[in-house]
Amino acid sequence: MPKNKEKHITSERKVFWSKMAAVLVGIVLQLIVILAVYLFLRSYVIYWRSIALLLSVIVVLYIVNKQDNPAYKLAWVILIMTFPLAGGVLYVAIAGNRTRLKFINAALENYLDTFKHFKKDDIVRNEIAQLSKNAKVQADYISKTAGYPVYKNTSVKYFPLGEDNYETLMEELKNAKHFIFMEYFIIKQGTMWESIEEILVEKASEGVDVRLIYDDFGCAMGVPAKFNKKLESKGIKVAPFNPVVPILSLRQNNRDHRKITVIDGYVGFTGGINLADEYINKVERFGHWKDTGIMLKGEAVWNLTVMFLQTWQFITKEMDDYTIYRPYKNKKTPVLTDGYVLPYGDTPVDDEIVGENIYLNIINKATRYVYITTPYLIIDNEMITALSLASKSGIDVRIIVPGIADKKLVYLVTESYFKPLIDAGVKIYKYKPGFIHAKTVVADDKIATVGTVNFDYRSLYLHFECGVWMFNSSVIYDIKDDYINTLNKCEEVTHGMLEQDSAVKRLLQAVLRVFAPLM
């Protein structure tokens, strides 16, 4: 390894661990305070045991009756039952603290404010109904429940690799004339980010409105100290999402996992690709890194623009005139319709699991096949049932997961779902060259979605996510072709392979699965 690169990695780690050390010290101090209060009550309150048990019972009743995923509830209930005297106190301290409740209420208010910026799409959805009732049902759900309308007048381009996405992204960034909005979970110093930063700085100097949202936890190990201040000094507006603070709170679970770029309101990018060199295979982590992206041009970009502006408003409290960012405000050239396009967002602060429900709708409405790629397969009973029922009904259900794991314990949990799915006829494949980070679903040559939503609890229940649902677009064939080509580099998981697992591994997987929703 070159010396300068080695120094850079060492510097990254120092920044990360110094920040994490401060956070850990704060959390430890908070735990000490909670423990001190607990011991004080134990020593000086006569009925402390009864009070603690009563609190735990109340908390368990609250969790059981809460509108939440049953597996998530079970994990918490088991923890509280294992530590009945301290469990209730701990849950109230980290799940019901003021900072988390304030965050949830503010995020929910911001999310509900989104809908006023969209026009009704009844005409477009009625067109879809003439072509496919199943597609109309899915578009209705996203439009009416999640609030994001469906569009025509949009072109779509699919990128089977991060390298392809990066090359086009650079070209489009250079063409920006009015504004650039970028929102990413991970940014890391390296070839990819430094080349993008160079363009952003140049564009900002030309008077282009350049804004960047980055997740503070996701970028903790990838960017230097005072990263935001450095960019602001160069004319780029920066907003860290949900800064990591030394407070024991479930709020830290709610990360901004979106990947969005909007250029002049007319061009939009999303998909699984973060701004780090492994995503374009400039550096090797876990073998070859397979990821996918999508570029939109036209009316549908408006949904991505509003998502970004709403998040920006939530973080900075700044109010923008949204009308100046509409797709045709700065680009008058019309776009030929290529099917129907619906970019959507998902938030953990409402009671709607949009990401999972879109996946379930596609699976449940499929008539011939459903092909899925995901880096993690940690799913609830509803998803297991849907995949199994589809397969048992004669639908060709295939799932590609990584051949090389990025997180060993998480991969163990992923593997624990193989047997029940394979028993139901679902075909599961491991991507032999390395790690697959793509989140795609394609069905029946008619419907597909590409986005940021993994098949795991964190994406489906805890993170802010986004994706693009498509119907009758020619790009769906590109997604399918890429899937078939990727299968040629995969190894199918068989019953024989699973039978070789040791009893210790199976026991560990059983334990990990119970607490998977909290991982």
C-alpha cells in the first residue's frame, strides 16, 4: 500500500475513533447516572422492586400494543423479561427521552408538509389502469398513501455498475447551470469524492446553488474533522443529518440512508451507490463491488427534488420557494415518455412501511417471476410468507445476496433465512466475485424498482429511504438483462450446502435472529 494512502487511512481512523470516543464517554456517563438512580431507589425506596417490575410490565404492555413490527416488539420484550427490574427503566431512558420524541415529532411534521408540493396524478394513474390493474393498484398505494405522484414525460437510464453511474454523474454535474442538490449516507475521501468535490467547488464559484446533505454517522469514518466547515468555506452549503451525540437514544438508529443527486431540477440520480471508492471499484473491499444506479430526466425528478428540500428544511429550518426548482423551470426541452415513473421516499417516523409494502405489492402481484438483489436478507414474517407463497404458486422467485460478507454477524443472520425460503422453492444465489450492494426488484418484464431500500429491518423500519418504481419502461428489460448476466457469476445455495452447517452455527443464528430487529 502506498505510504500516502496508508497515512490517509490512519488519519481517517483517528478522526473516527476520537469522535466515537467522545460519544462513548457521554453514553457511559449517562448509563452511570441511570445506574446511580436505580441503586438509589433500590437502597432508599421500600417498594423499589415492585415499582421497577410495575414499570417493566407497563412498558411491555405499551410495546405489545404499539403499532410496530412483531419481531421488533419480541426482541424488546425478551430483553425486558431477561432483566425485569432494569429493563423498563432502560427502555424509558433510551426510547422515550425528550430528544428522540422531539426528533420524531419534527420529522413527522416535516414529512406531512411534503404533500402540498405535489399535483394530483389521477389522469396518469387512470392511464395505467387501462394497461394493468395490478400496476394501477401499486401506483395507487404509493400515490395515495405515501403521497408521491406517478409521472410520464420522463426518460430513465439504468446503470449496472457504480463505475457506469459515476461516469455519467460527473458529466451531468459539469453541465449544471442553476443548482446541485446531493444527499448521501456515506462519503469517503478518495478518487470518487475528491473529483466530485472539485466540480462542486467550481460550480459554487460560478454562482450555482450547491447543497450537500450527509448522514453524520454514515460519514463518521470517511471524512475529516470539520468537513462541513471546509466545504462551506468553498461556497458549498452543507447540512449533516442527525449528528451523532453522546446521548443514549434510539434516535441514533434513524439514519438518512438515501442517495440522491438533483441537477437543475431536470436530472436526478438514485440507487445504492454512495460516494466512496469501493462503489466504483477503485479500491477493493470484499471482492468486486456490484451496485446499481438509475438516472431520471424529466417530470419525475420533481419527487426527488421535494424529498431533498424537505430534508434540508428539516435540518436547517430554512424555507425555500419550491417553485423555482421545478423540472421545466430551467429546462424547456420536452422529454419523450418511456413508461411510467414514480420516485418515492420512506420515513421511519410515520406508521407506514412504504419500502416494504412496495416490495410486497410487487411480489404478491407477480404472475411469472420476481428477481431480487439485496446485500442483506433479514426479513419479517410477512416478507417470508409473501416470497414463499409466490414460489409455491408457481412464480419464479430468485434472490441474489453477496458471496463475500461485509458484516460477519449480519451475514450469519442472512444465511439463517435460506432454509425456509429454499424449502418453499425460492432460489437463492451468492454473488461469487464479492459483495453485491444493489437493491433491485424486477417482475414480469413490466414492473421494477431500484433504490436504497435493503431487505432488512434497518432499511424497512428505521432509516429514511428512497427508490424509483417503474411500469412499462424499456429500462425494465435492462434491469432484467443485468440480473440474468449477474446470475452467471453466482452460485446457487442448495440444501446440501446448508446441511454442512455446524450445530454451533445454527444455535448462534437462532439467537441472532431473535435480536435481528435491534441489530
